[in-house]
Amino acid sequence: MTWKMRVLGYKNERIRPLNDARAVDAGAEFLGEAFIFGVAASLIIAEQVRSRTQAKRQRSAVDERLDDLEAKAATQSEIAERLQDERNLLRAEINELAAE
């Protein structure tokens, strides 16, 4: 540490050791802060996971609804084609009957 301070241009200062009471207080404060940080980080991560899961569920629901609508549209198209064919057939029969 003294070498690093010399390289960076700081003057060497003597660091006084902490007494036992101050060391215990500093350690307790550090542990308390670390615990609070850990709880906060866990809550943030849990919220992110919950948010991603909810968004994924919503996308799945939208995709499923879109697939259903596409299937219904295809069915409706087939029905429309069949009705058009029947209409053309009936018109041809009407024209035949009218020609007789």
C-alpha cells in the first residue's frame, strides 16, 4: 500500500489502528448494509424475473389469439370460395332453365 501511495504521489501517513469498540461498530454497520443491499438486489432480480414471465405469458396469449384468428380467416375463405362456386353453379342452372 505504501508503494502505491508513493507512485501516485501521496505522502506516507501513518494509519492508526481502530480500538475494539469502533471495529465492532464498523463491522456491524458493514454487515447491516450488506444485508440490506442483498435484500434489495434480491427484490430487484425477483421483480425482473416476474416482469419477464408476465411479458412472456402475454406474448404467448397474443400469439395464440393470432393463430386462432388466422385459422378462422382461412376457414372463412374456404367457405366463401365454396359459396361462390355454388352460386356460379346455380346461376348456370338458372341460365339453362331460362334458355329452355
